[in-house]
Amino acid sequence: MTIIDELLANGPVITDGAWGTQLQLRGLPIGHSPDGWNLEAADKVEEVPRAYVDAGSDVVLTNTFRANRLALESEGLAEKVSDINRIGAEISLRAADGKAKVFASIGPSGKILMMGETSEEQLREVFEEQANILAQAGVDAIVIETMTDLAEAKIALAAAKQTGLPVVCCMVFDSGKELDRTMMGNNIEQVAKELTDAGADAIGANCGQGIITYIEICKQFAAVSDLPLWIKPNAGIPKVDDDCVIYDSTPEEFAASARALVEAGASFVGGCCGTEPETIAAMKRQLS
């Protein structure tokens, strides 16, 4: 039995919410590397997963979303890739304190494969490097998230799978007439089939849209896949007010749709951009 099976034995699993906006509330400067803050302000970073655990999260992620070597290069932090990932894992493990599981976050490289900005070999190397560091730090599983390119997602998935840990892989769906395709034009059936064939232990969607529209995305996934579904929508549509990004869905409004998301087939439910510990607490109340 994998950790995913163990978690799902008790019904829908509540994950965490947004990280970037929570770090900014704690003093992360705009434009500063969130992942680099693991080295500079570990105590502030730790407040984020701890707040989600206190709110009722069964799973929390790590502050390692942009901590692959390619993404860190643009921040001048490539040579600190090992420390950033290791400390990021240690922070969340410490915050979870056995009350929640820790799934390590791996996000996109920031390079476009089809434009020749990187190669499949280079992507494989950087994702294997990151995944191995996180696995050695003791995380429970790995989440490949916010992917827009199915080819890159599969490379990251293969790299994470070689650690022996369970791997969740999810894409962003916000393109096409019905907003049910990835930026590269992949539909849900294609994504589900290719990620399943590539060995994902769970699949799904995050970011991109609010919870109402992701309910339909979830239904489409459930119609074509038997794998557990991981769904983390944004808190509605962002608006800019006095240079501040504001999301139009309150924690209560977001949580009110949580049961519909579970009924649509979601196994893991949480939030992405604009969500907060109060969102998770409200979801916990709705699903209890």
C-alpha cells in the first residue's frame, strides 16, 4: 500500500493552499525568489505549512516549486540547488510534525522545449537532480504541478518516478474555447492517457481557473481515468487593484463548492493561487 492508498482509505484528502502569496504576507519581497527564501528566512517559510496543518491539511507541499537548476539560474541560485531543496523539504517535514504528509513540489523549468530553449536530456537531468535531493530529504511523495507542456510533464514524471516515491502529476487547463485544454492544446483525455501510461500514481489539474470551472475539468478526468484525481483551483479570477493582485473568491465561497468537487471525482482537494489557511479550514468544515 502506497502513501496515496493510505491517505485515500479515509476519504477525500485535503491538501494545502497557495504558497507565494502567503510568503509575501510574511515579508517576501516582490520579485524575490520564493525558493531562495528557504536559505534566508526558514522560520518565515515554516509558518506557511504550519498554518495549513493547523487549518486541517492532510498533505502539505514544500517551498521548492521553482527549485530546479534551470529555473534557479535566472535567480543566480543554481549552485545552491541542493541546499534549497533539502532545506525546503526539512521545513515542511518539521511543520507537519507527523500530523500531515509532505509531498514535494516540482514545477516547470521555465524553458520552452518546443522552442529549443532546452532539451529533453537537459530537462531529465535537472528534474532527476531535484527529485533525488527531495527524496533523500525524506518527503512522502512528489507532486509535479502547474505544467503547461505535456512533454515536459512526462519528463519530470519519469525523473520523479525513479526515486521510488509515489508521484502526482497535474497540468494547467485554461485554454481553448471551453478552457479545457492546456496551453499546448492537449485535451483532458490525452493528458490522462499519457500520464497514466507514463506511470503517474495520481493525476489532475491545478492553477489556471477557479473552483467552479475546475469542477467540470474534474468530471472530464473522472470519465476517462481510474486514477486518484488531484485538483487545486485558484480562488477565482485575479484582479489588480493599486498594484495588488486580489482574487474574487472568499474562503467561504471557495469551500462551498468543495463537496461538488469531491462528487465530481476529486480525491485530493485544495487550493492554488489566492487561497489561504482560512480557505482550507472552511473546506475542512464543508467536507467533515
